[in-house]
Amino acid sequence: MERAMTLRTQLVLLQSAIMLVVIVGSGIAAAWLQERSLRDAYLDRMIGVAYSVAQLPSVIEAFDDPEPSVVIQPIAETVRTASDVTYVVVTDVEGMRFSHPNPDRIGEVASTEPDAAITGELFTGSQTGTLGESWRAKVPVFGSGGEIIGQVSVGILEAELQQAWLANVWVLALCLAVAAIVGVVLASWAASHVRRRIYGLEPEEIKAMLETRNATLHGIGEGLVVADPRGVITLCNDAALRLLGREGDELAGVPVGAVLDAQLDALLADAGEQQLVLAGERVLVVRADPVVVDGRDIGTVLILRDRTEIATALRELAGAQGMTETLRAQQHEFANTLHTLGGLLELGETEAAVGVIRRAGGGGALDPLEPDSGILEPEVAALLMAKRAQARERGVELTVRADAALRPAPSAAVAGDWLTVLGNLVDNAVDASPGGRVEVAIDDAATVAGRTVTIAVDDDGAGVPPALRESIFDAAFSTKQRPLGSARGYGLTLVRRVAERLGGAAVVGMSRLGGARFVATLPVAVDSVDAAQVGEQR
């Protein structure tokens, strides 16, 4: 199989072809304009000569002589020689010649019609006479009484015009040929320059590289975002669009700050280090690295990893570890209780054994909710039970108000939003109240549009100063150290974003327990069936 023509050859041939078309077209236009200019110049000369001869008194008076040619022929030849034209022929109204470059033609009738004598007006054009085809001008000769008595015809052979034109065209052709040679040389240089700029690659190689790059870029599980020095996104892969919640969107030309809760300068300040950043309601780990080519900073590449699931797993693992420690402690406690019961039974102290059993109660790491609790959503009830166990391990008393009520969620997504808000608010309250008390209240109210779930969490900690009650919901705001992998500093931000996405709000104020009170209002839109059920319940 023959190898395809190289890019350099294609560029040279293409540019040369374009250049030759332009040069040839320009040359033809210039040559045509030059020929027209030459012809017009000769025409002006011929008209001037013809009028000057036709108006000479001696010529006009000679028409009355027996032999007009005796006077007219010398004058016509003198004028012809001085004006550099091919002929100056004077005839009467019948076309009888009184002058001619060839004296033998004098007295004969001209081979062409005496157009000027017939019409009385100037005639110009190309006609064929005894000397050949010529470019000529004819003017009438008026007698002393104003009548037309003849005409003067002045012309130059077309062959002489062509020779005069060719005498100048070869200079133009030479200039165009030099321009074409220079153009081909420059086209070759430009092709070489372009080839160097693309590292000597052929189009097929570039296509294969782009296909490989795109397949690799979009096949990577981690998100990749490339920004220019101004912080504007120029490229991102499918994983990045998914992590940023922009699947199907085109982010090219969008500032980094519009999709991440961080500015590029702040990310570059800790270049090479993993940093937690919020993208909507998702917690991401971002690593920013500058891109330097030939010593020039051409942009920044951001590597995005999802830490929302990992942060959840870490919290669940911490809870599981705490629960394991609690079970280990309770194992010894139950072993001691069993030994005590065994001894009492051997001693016959059955009433004392029953008392020990009553004091032991239900036992276990997860205490059930209050008997009259209205928490009917299983996932929320399970979360509260787990959070109560975790809080007890940290010496915090977590209680759920007796009037708490929550009907089952209409969908898994809604339940997930409730878990996000409740889990973050409880974690924040437990952190703020070491050895203290946390109280959870949940209200599920029916509305015209559906339902509104209100989650309130009170603690007896230090509270939140009024000056910080708005900024505490900002991304990455935290008064505590934030280790990598934790969502600390982002929990309250997620709470507010989830609430606002649902059309509600999240606020903080003073608690009757002495600390902070966080309240999240979460509207729930329901379909017509749910709305009818709500109406019946109301």
C-alpha cells in the first residue's frame, strides 16, 4: 500500500495552488487592464490627430483644388510620422482617398465605408482595410459653409498594438514568475514551520493520539478538570461532570469558582495537597497542580475524588467501632451479672435474683426509641438509635422528644435528604456538647402543597454567637481541626443546601438548653394520591 502524501507536501501543494491561482488571476487582470489602457491611450491620440487634420484650413481649402492630394498628402504624412500612427487617410464624402501611406492608393475609393462623412459624428472601432485589421478613429471634415465635405481616418494596426502590449507584458510576467517562486519557497517554509509546531506528526497520528487521549480521559474514574491561567475551565472528563452534578453539560468557558466552592488561587496555594471542597451537596477531595510547558504556566489541572461516600463510611465505621467497644464492656458486665445470678440461685435467694434481673433491664447497645415515639420512617428511627448509642459512648445524653412525629418518606431520595440533615445536625450537636445533652424534635405537618418536615436539634453547648450565625453555614467554616477524609466544616453547609434545594431553610438560634438550636425546614411535594391522603387526615 502506497504511503499517503505527507502533511508538509500537502501544505506546500495546497498553498502553492492557491498562490498560483491568485497570481495567474491577478496577472490576467493586470494584463487586460494594461491592454485596455494602451488601447485607450492610442484612441485618444488618434482622435486628437484626426480632429487636428480635419480642422486645418489648408486641408479644408484643398478640397476645392483640382488635385487635393497634392496639398493633403504631404500634410497627412507629416502628421502620421510625428504622431506615430499607422496611417492618416483623408477622403471625400464618396470615400475617394486624398492621402494614404501608400501613394499608389491615392485616388481610389477606401475599402471601408466613410462612416464619419455619412453620420457627421465621430466613429471609433476596429476594421479591416488594405493595410490589415486596425484600431481606428474617423471624424468628419466640414467645409467653410458647415457642410460635410469629407472625413479623416487615423488608425494603428492591431498587430502593432499587440507588439506594444507584449513589450510591456513580459515585464509583468517576469515579476509574476518571481513572485510565484518566492511564494513556493515561503509555502515550503510555512509547511515546515507548521510541522515543527505539531512535533512532526502526521494527521493520522494526531487523530490516533486524540482518540487515545479522549478514550483515556473519559475512561478514568477520577474527575479531571483543566483550567487556563485565568481560572476558566477548558477541559473536563465524564467523571468530573458526574462529580460536579453537571452530566450532559458543557463546562468549557465556565469559571472554576462557579462549580466548586473554592477559588483557583486558594487551591493553588496548597498545590499538590489534597483539599476538601464542596460541589453542590457533594464533598470532593481536590488536588490542584500547575501545568508548566517550556517554563510557561499554561493552566492548572484539578483531580477530583468523591469523598461523600467515604465520609459516610468513616462515620459508620466509627459508630461500629464504638458499638464494638460498648459490647465488649457489656460482655464483662453481663458475665458478672450471670455469675451473681448463679450464686444467688444456689443460695436459694430467688427474690434477690429477680431483683438483679430487673435492674439489668433490656441491655444491648441500641436502646429503642420512646414507646410513644411517632418516628414511623424506619431509616430515620434506625439513625436515631445509632446516634443515641454513639452519643452515649461519648458521654452525651441524646433524647428524642415524646411529641416527635414522622410518617414514612414517599421515596428513597426524600428519606436520604432527611438522613443527611438529621445526621449532620446531631453530629454537630454532639461535638458541641461533650458530656452534655442533645435533644431532637421532629414535626411532620400537612400543607396544601404536601408536607413540611421540621427537624430541630438543641444542645447545651457553648452556642453560636449572633455574629457567626450566618457564616457558620458557609462552606469549610469550622472552629475545629479538620482531618482529611472527614466532612467536618461542611455538614452545616450540606444541611442548608439540602433545605434550600427542597424550598425550605436552615437557621440557628439560642436553645432553651442553653446552647444552640438548629432548625431545618424541609418541604415535601407529594403526588395527587398523597395529597388526597393528606386532605383526608386533615
